[in-house]
Amino acid sequence: MTDHASKASQDTAHMDAASGSGQGQAMWGGRFSTKPAELMQAINVSIGFDKRLWRQDLAGSRAHAAMLRNQKIISGDDAAAILGGLDEIAREIEAGDFPFRDEFEDIHMNVEARLRELIGPAAGRLHTARSRNDQVALDFRMWVREACERATGQLQALQRALLAQAEAHAETLMPGFTHLQPAQPVTFGHHLMAYVEMFGRDASRFADARARMNECPLGAAALAGSPFPIDRHATAAALGFARPTANSLDSVSSRDFALEALAAGAICATHLSRLAEEIVIWMTPQFGFIRLSDAFTTGSSIMPQKKNPDAAELVRAKAGRMMAAFTQLAVVMKGLPLAYSKDMQEDKVPTFEAFDVLDLSIGAMAGMVGDLTPDPDRMAAAAGAGFSTATDLADWLVRTLDMPFRDAHHVTGAAVKRAEQLDCGLADLPLEELKALDPRIEAGVYDVLTPAASAASRKSYGGTAPDQVRAQIARWKDALS
Ligand code: ARG
């Protein structure tokens, strides 16, 4: 690839040429015929990034060559030479010996040019009944399909890590928050299982996107289809697609399969960033809910006491790149007339980057989840703070005294106010204080005022009671096995 320095000097040369600054017309004309040509290559060349599609490109070419042979569009000898040459190219790329060359623009032409060097003119028959338009649509679709599969697998690994912690902490109490204010006691297992649900939906979004994109565009050729007797069903099957795409224009001009995958990735990144944020908060000395080992933390170069959750912070921040990638490709595609336009070459960089980032983020998150150690004592103490069982008192008044909930809410508010005055928790309020609010209140009320009783009482389906949490863990373990 052209390096930055020479690109910059070309840009400058071009700008001088365009403005004609200090140059005579002949000189200007002369420069214009060469420099813009170099800039043309600079703006046009994509091999620097689309070389990542080499496996897909070779697979597509193999399937295409075999189909051309089977349909008697090319001879058996030519097909054998082509397939042998493609194998040799695969070996060269694996070994790092393949000459990737800017002058051949992209992966498709680099492969074809090398094939010609290796096997001679028969190489020229490979492109029969094919165009780079359907070729790139195929390669990119297969790349995104694999990226979706990988993301799904990684999300399942993350879910397994969450499940293991949730199982170990199905009874570990912690405060549940709303507005980041203590709300009601929950269990740590229940909290982690919320993320198992989110990542489960993310995985299913990738699976849905994969299923929808699993149609083969090869054979759409430039845009209108091919006059040769090609067998699109055969190439689709050979490449693992459910069927060929049904409209040749759509085949070469659509990238919504990538947009859909990026949207799934962007949503997934929002979930990852929320868990990352919670890890950051939980790790602060003020919370002290969890510890992360040295494996996923870093120190400070100046403050020796520091242990920073950098991995979590970076997962939180990298969500930005996922969201940007979706926006970037959506902006490229918006308003493009059918069929192929070169704009679409800009589909790859954001997509590659987004999935690289997603891969790292899910992996790091699975690592952190597996690595974290909760501090159940600190969590339990926090679970009881902030009058977190006030709703339990109100519910007791409703259940035991048949009070309307609104009245119970009011009485409980008064109890909280009194506990605040006495600087104690609800469970420590003397019975006579409670009786002063309603003489029918009996000592049995204290059974519901501890965080453990509060959590255990929430047995409704999907609630935080440890048995409910364990039931959901069992369901997910089953689904993931
Ligand atoms: N490198 C191109 C891309 O990524 C391949 C398709 C080129 N097609 C064309 N008609 N110029 O989009």
C-alpha cells in the first residue's frame, strides 16, 4: 500500500495542479495526465483491506470453476488447471508468499492475475459468466455470514461464564437499583441472569441475520444475469447457501445483510457496555462488590495503590465503534441507485473493524466475568441499606391487615421517616414505633424486613427468589448444551 507520506505528497501535487499555481498550462496539462492517474490508483485500490476476503474469494472461484466444468462451459482440462492454480494460490497466501499488488486493485484481480502467471491463458476462462460485482457480493456475504456465526458462538461462551457465576451466587444478596438508588434486594445471580437474557437475544439476532443472508448472489454476473447455461443452484449448494438469490439486480446492489449484522452488533455493544459500566462501578472501593484479578486490570504509572478496570472501560468505549460502523455503512448505501456502484467498496472497512472490535469485546467480557470474585458480605450489607425492604413492609400491611396498597405505601413512608429520625434500619425499628403507625402491626412483620426474606419472597415467574433464579439457570444450561 502507498504510505501516508507519499499519499500526502500526491494530494499536494494534485492540488497544485488543479489550481495551476505558478505553473504554465503545458506543465499543468502534463501533470494532470500523470498525477490524477496515480491518485486514481490511490483512491481506487482496495487490496490493502479486501485481502481479508481471500478465503471466500478462492472458495467462490472453486465452486464457480467446478460448475462451469459440469455445465460444459469450460473444458475439464481448463477446470483442472484452474482448480490446481487456486490451490497453489491458497498455499502461497497461507505461507505469506503471495504477491499482493496494488496495480491489480482488489483481491479478485490479484487472484486472477496470479492465476494467469501460474497456469497461463486458461486463467482467463475462470471469469466466464461472472463479474466482480457478483464476486464481491458473494465474498463479502460469506465473510459476514462467518462473522455472525463467530459472534453467536462467542456470545454463548459469555453466557456460559455468566451462568457459572449466577449458579454460584443464586443466593448472594445485593441491592437492586433503580435510578442507581437502592430499590429492592435482589440476588447477584439474578442480576447476572439479566445479561444472559440480553446476550441470548443478541445471539438470536445474529442467527436471524445469518439465516436471512444465506442466499447466494453468484451468477447474477454484472447485474442482469448470464447468457451461459450456468447452474446457480449448484454453486449456491456448494458454498453452503440455502438457495440462490432471486433477483440479479438485488444480488449485486444489496448490502442490507451487512447492515443487519452491524445493527445486531451495535445492539450487542450496548449490552456489553452496560455490563462493563457495572463492573467499573462494582469495582470502586466505594461499592466494593467485586474484585477482578490482575488478569483484567492494570496499574497506574504514578499511583501505586491503583488497580484499574481498563478492560471494562475499553469494552464500554468500543461500543462507539460498533455504532459508528453501522452508521458509516448506512450512509454509504443510502440513496445509491441500482445496481452496483463503486461506493459499495466502502462497505468492508467499517464491517471488518466492527467485527474485530466485537470479537475482542465479547472475549474480554467473558474473561472478566469468569475472573470476577464477589464480596458477599459487602453486597449483603448494601442490600439492606437505604430502606430497601420498604416495599416488603407495605406488601405485609396489604397481605396481613388487608390495607389498600396506597394506604400501606403511606404508612410505610411514615415508618421510613421515623427510622431515619432514629438513625436505624426498618428491621431495627422497635415494635412500639410501628404500632404507633398502626396498632394492628405485630412482631411477625420482622420476618419480611430482612433482605434475604425480601428476595426469597419474590417467587413470581422470573423474580429474584433463588429458586426462580435456579430455574432460569437450568433452562439456559439446557438451551446452551
Ligand atoms: N473491489 C470492488 C468492491 O469491493 C469489487 C467490485 C468492482 N466492480 C466494479 N464494477 N468496479 O466493490
